[in-house]
Amino acid sequence: MIPAEFDYLAPDSLQEAIQALADGGEDAKLLAGGHSLLPLMKLRLATPALLVDLRKVPGLHGIERENGSWRIGAMTTHSELEHSEQLGVVARAAGTIADPQVRNRGTIGGSLAHGDPASDLPAVMLITEGSVTLQGPGGQRVVAANELFQDYMETAIEPTEVLTEVRFPVLEGWGFGYQKFNRRSEDWAMVAVCAVIQQTGDICEDVRVGLTHMGSVPLRATAVEEALRGQSLNAENIAKAAQEAAQGTSPPADLNASEEYKRHLARVLSRRALEEAAGLS
């Protein structure tokens, strides 16, 4: 289908972009990579009257290490993340997004701002305990990942704010795993699970598990974390903890899978992701 008619603006500065959003009101939308918004526009599920393209705004690209954290500009592409192995689980998840064409255009800021619970990076940001920086007419503020996602495709970002950067701790010494189940490699995940583990010997000192497409927002599998934290990292303990993965979830049934099948996938993928993070696979 063809999108509805719209105006287009590519400002040269962040302040110009913010002003354009303020002037455009509810009918103005930001354009980053475009791989989330443009398909909706083609289906007429989104009909913005104004697109504000961030491609010319300086300072929104790049990956830097600062004071024990990673700083990633919002316009950094999935491909750049994928080929930055030092990012650990973030790089691993980015490499599973769609296909190379999408990864070369899609951006981390666009993905997080879109807030789709089926996308790969939101749950990853939860388990890294990252945050985003937002700039608006009233100044700058920082929002933690666990406060960013509020409902299905709804975030804490105000209509006149621009997501400028993403930050998360380096997590040196943590093992990580990422497991994703879909019909084709370039599809959205039916379910995906990301995990990071900090261990001393074979003891799990800390663990975080994130669930993709198991509710209206990305989720932490806290029951799994509580079951495994402090335990020996062997296959039996991991399998037992992974059985708790579906607790507190409400996965949407669709043409691909029922709710119960997605809960089954969450348990299976949690076990695999944890085994990978613990170095058992």
C-alpha cells in the first residue's frame, strides 16, 4: 500500500528537531531508521502529517566506553551493534534482527522508542539495567529501561522529546546468552530470551533473564532469577529454574502460536539461554 500524504523535514540540529515536534503536535513523528514506522505508514496504521528525520542531527551516532558504562548514540545502527562484540549480549541480540538490509538502516534509538514487545533490544536493555537519555523543550532527563516501556508500543517518551543516547554498564566478567524462536530467521520473535550471569566458580552470584513477546511490554523473569541466584550452575539447577519462566506472563496468541505454546517456548529458551550464559553449551 501507499502511505497517506505527509510533510518531511530533516533538521540540522537537535533543537530544530525538538522545535519541529512541538510545532507539529500530535501529527508529527520522528524518523530514525524507519523500519518500524514506515511499514505502519504503508498499511495506514500510522498517518503522521509530518516526519522529522534525524539523519542530519549531529552527535547521535557512535559507541563509546565511559566510566564503566557503554554510551551508544540513538542513531547507531543494528549493524554497528552487531559488529561490536565488546557489547556482549547487545551485539548478540542485534545480530538476530531481521536481515542485513534492516540492520544497516534500523537504529537502537528507533527500536527502543517504538516500544514493540516483540523486538529484540527492549528486553536486552532490561537485563543490562540500562537507561535512555531524552531531550525535550524542558531540558534533558534520564529514564531507566524498567520505566521506559509502559504498555503495548507505549513508552515514557513525551511527544516533544528525542531519545538521544542509550547507556548500560559494561558487565565485565558476565556470561551471556540469547535464544530466539521464529518461523524464519528474519521474522519477529515468537518468543526470545536473553540472560546474563555473574558466577564465582560454579556458583551463580547474580543472574538476569529477559523475555521478549511474553506480554504487552518486555519482562524480567524474576522467578527464574530468584530460583537460580546462589545455586550451583549445573544443568539440573538451570532446568529447574527455567521452569519458572512463564510466571507472571501474558503472551499474546496469534497465527503463529497459542499462549500455552509461547509459555512452553519461554521455559525451553530460558534453559538454553542460561546454559549458554553459564558456559554449559
